[in-house]
Amino acid sequence: MLKKIIIILAILGILISIYLGSIYLRPRQDSAPQGLPSYTASDLLNFNGVDPSKPILLALDGLVYDVTPGKEFYEVGGDYHDLAGKDSSALLHIAGGDIIKRKYKVIGIYKI
């Protein structure tokens, strides 16, 4: 009897994890402000932190964020330079995505 309860609880835990993952990891394009410009992957390459006269941008969950206020982290030689100038959603889902969403301004929509 105890083994059945443990198995049922394990299955419930897995189902809850899948459900919560589907809520928190889905792209939030519906929450994007209207009228923002669109950026493609090739557009973002121009804003990768190499040229100090340009803003530093990255895409996360279908939105483009201006991370220039934290340029020391995203410019060449910065700890997060590899995230700049591209869609970094996969890496930011592992860690840091919530910080980007709270700290930086949405300035565009990422178009695949």
C-alpha cells in the first residue's frame, strides 16, 4: 500500500512540474506593449556590445530588452557578453531570465 502511495505522489509531482513549466516557460509575447519595432536575429547581431556607440540588446521569450544600463556585464569582456546581440531565451531559462525581465526595459519584439 505504501509503495502505491509513493508512486501516485511521484506521478502527481511530475504532472505538477510539467504544468508549472508550461506556465512559466512559455513566451510572453501577448504581454508586449503595442507599437514596438520588430527585430530579427540578423538585426540583433548589430547590438552585441562590440560597438560602444550602440545600445546592447538581447531577446528573451519573444521580446527584445535593452541591457545597456548593465553594459559592464554585456560588453566585450563582460561576464554575460555571450548573451548579447541574440535570442538568449534558452540560456536565460536556466538562470537569469527573471532578472532581465525585472531590471531592463522591453524595446521591441523578436521575430524568428
